[in-house]
Amino acid sequence: MKKTVFEQMGGKYEQQGDYRLPCLTIPAEKEQPIGIWGQRHVRYLKEHHRILYYNLLTACKLNDHLADIDRQAEEMFSRLIKQMAEHEGVTEALKAQDSLAWVGKMNNIRNRATKIVNNELIYA
């Protein structure tokens, strides 16, 4: 019997009843921890950019992509919080003096930083 193109390229078939099915496997992808930013991004890709999601998934690059987005978003978030706190004068002295005001200002800063990261990286 003549070899198929799949067999010529090193593929193998497996007998399942009356059928010969190709043995297809996806190479194992290196597992990396994905944080909240990566989870938000994958949800966005699944809902709004399905083709990109499936292309990354079938190319075994989804986990790397999500880990990279998560790392970038976390760095951007930390940098924004630090810069905004310095710009608005939210210091440890304020924390010691009026902790309730400090908490309010820091929550405001965190919310704004979250919105910026979402708009720039996660949902872009």
C-alpha cells in the first residue's frame, strides 16, 4: 500500500474498528502561573477575539502569551500606583496621621490604575 503524505511526514495511524485514524497530539506547553490579569485577558479573547484565541491555543502559545500579558500588566499596575501616590502626596506620614484618608486615596488610585491597565493591555 502506498504511503500517504501524513505517513511520509512521520505520522502514524491507529486502527479503531474498521477505521484508521491519525495519531494526533499537541506538544506539551510549558506551564506558567497565570494571575488575575492573564485570566481577564483570556476571558476577553474567548468572548471577543475567538480566532486569535484558537490560533494561540493550537500553536501552543496561549500560556506563554497570557503569562507575558500578566507580567506586563502587573508591572504597569505597580508603576502606576507608585507614580500616582507620589504625585498626589499619599505617603506613610499620611498613613500614620490619618489612616482613613490614606485608605480612601489609595483605593481611588488602585481603581484608576486598574482601569488604565484594563484599557491599555487587557481589553485592547
